[in-house]
Amino acid sequence: MPCDAQSVTSSFRSSRAQRWQAVFGSAVGYMMDGFDLLIMGFMIPVLSQDLHLLPVQTASLVTATLLGTVIGGVFFGALSDRLGRVRVLAWSILLFAMASGLSALAYGYWDLLCYRVITGIGLGGEFGIGMALVAESWPAAYRTRASSYVGLGWQLGVLAAALLTPLLLPLVGWRGLFALGAVPALVAYGLRNGMVEPVRDDNSSGEGTKAVLHAFFADKKRCCTTLGVFLICAIQNFGYYGVMIWLPNYLNSTLGYSTTRSGLWTAVTILGMIAGMMVFGYVADRMGQKRAFRLWMVGAAVMVVVYAMLHSPLTLLIGGAVMGFFVNGMIGGYGALISTLYPRAVRATAQTVLFNAGRMVGGFGPVIIGILAEHIGFSVTISLLACLYLFDIAALALIFLKGGEAEDMAAVNG
């Protein structure tokens, strides 16, 4: 009898360890995504001067990366549904690492552009496959919490880039920073050999394009669901990129903050985002995804207006943290939500395609906000984001049309 109890305890601990391995491996992949985005922002001036790039060429490097994420989302998502989560996640990280390392050897615009597209293709698989892996490794009662932990990886990557890049760029240059991107190759090896593929509770193994189209557009409800997911992903990324790319500039140019002070105030906003993710996961698992998303969307709509009206350093510091709490606190919930809406046979494809398509659209956020800010001012432009988050709530209603969350949760568990 004691031996049986010990065996059960060992099995439980093993299962719990595997769940946390899934979270860690997925978060590392997403962390490299955030790190890669921000170091590009720091490297652009030096990179442009060294390679003699025109402004339009420099901007196209970021666009090329986002385009690559969409391609990678389609390719690696479908591959993951056929061959399994763990090995394909490792492959996507390995491709990203190799392309980032090759970028350090670039001698001109065209080869660097090619490397950035390939980098994006590798990045495209990481978020969606990781989220699918975590959703299938954790019990439903803790699923959104676990997905939010994966979302923390992005913020940790952004923080690491913000802290390390100013120190390392003068020492190793932009080539040295790109070379650091090859480090995830070691992580990819560890992922492949240290993680366990979740046991399939069905016999699905991905059935190609027909299965994907059926899952996305089988009937009116499915069409509304797919459209709703795409819209909330696009709005989420539009708001995040728009706010985070322009926030330091707003603090610096409009309010007269020094670069150091702007960085500190922006860091506090990021800390607010981290807190928002952790709380969102707990709230969504307790009160349901639909209510949690609606609460955070309303909070985001209110806080972007409030933040635009603040002027004193203390209120901007506190307001930035609260705004970050709502604006990006729900990012981890998208992985859990999409996992509840689509069957396992196409789940990773749905994650990667819909989120990255939304990110591609959201990537225009900094451009549009920059144009509007030039004509009507940054404060007014940020306030207009409130309308976007109200539209977000309408898109959420499309997802839960006719049956809502209970029906969708049953689908993922059945």
C-alpha cells in the first residue's frame, strides 16, 4: 500500500514537472520574440549608418519580420498539428536562432532583409505552438493562468533588451547583438530532449487545409468566431505597439523628460503589464474568460483616456502602471481563449495564423499613431484608442455568439 501511494505521488510530481516545463519552454520562445523586437529599435540608428540604409529600407526590416511571422504561423502551426508540439516548437526556435546569427554577417540591405524574413518565420511559430502546448498540458481550471505565464516571457524579453542593449551595443555593436540571437539554439536542443509531448485525448493528427477551413468557416457561428478572434488580436497588438513605441517619445518630447527618466517611467508601465497578466490569468480561471476579457477591455478604454490627461510625474508614473495593467494584461489570455475555440487537430494552426495575422495588422499601429499625433497631438491620439477598445468588446461578442463560453470550454475538454 505505501508503495502504491509513493507511485501515485511520483506520477503526480512528474506530471506537474512536465506542465511547468511546457510553460518554461514556451515562455523562453516568446521572450526571444520580445527581445528581438526591442533590440531592433535600439540598433536602427547604428545599423542604418553602418550599412548606409535609407529610412524606407530601415522601416522595411521591421515590416519584413512581421510578414515573416505570418508565413511562419501558417507553416509551423500546420506542421505542429501534424507532427506534435514539442519538436516543431524546437524547430521554430532553431530557425529563429540561425537567422538571427546570420544577420550578424550581413553586408548590405538585401541579405539582411532576407535574414529578417527568415527570423520572422521562426518567430511566427513560437507563440501559437507554445500556447497550444500549455493548454494541452494543464487542467482547464488553471489554463488561462498558465497561458498568462507564457505571456510574461515577452515582457521579460523586452525588459532584458531595455537593460542589456544600451550596455552591450557600444561594446559589441549591432553584429554582436544579432549574434546573441543564436543562443536560443541551445534552448531548442533542451526543449527537444527535456519536454514531453502531451498525451492526445483523441486520434487527431491534423488533416490539412480542409480541416482548417472547416474549423474556421464551417458555419455562421464559426465565421463569427474566427472574425472575432482576428479582430481582438489585431486590436490588442495595435494598442500595444502603438503605445509602447511612442510612449518614450511622448514623455521625452512632449513632457520634457530626460531619456533616463522616460526609460524609467516606461519600465514602470511594463511592470504594470506584468502584474496585469498575472492577475488576469487568475481572474479568468475564477470568473470565466468572457467576463475577464470584457473587464480588462473596459479598463483599457478608460485608462488610455485618463493617462492622456495626466501631467505630473507622480500621476504619470502611477497612471502608466495602471494603464499597462489593463492594456496588455490580457495578452496571455488569447492563447487560452483560442485553445478553447478550436479542435486539437487545428489548434496550433489557429493560434499561429490568427494571432500573427492580428499582429501584422497591429504592426501598423505605430505608423498610424505617429501620423495622427503629428496632426492632432499625442494626447488626443492616445485618447482615440479608447474607441478601439470599445470596438474590441463588440468583437468579443462575436466570439461568444450563441452558446458562449460554456459551449467553447466543453469543446476543448471533449
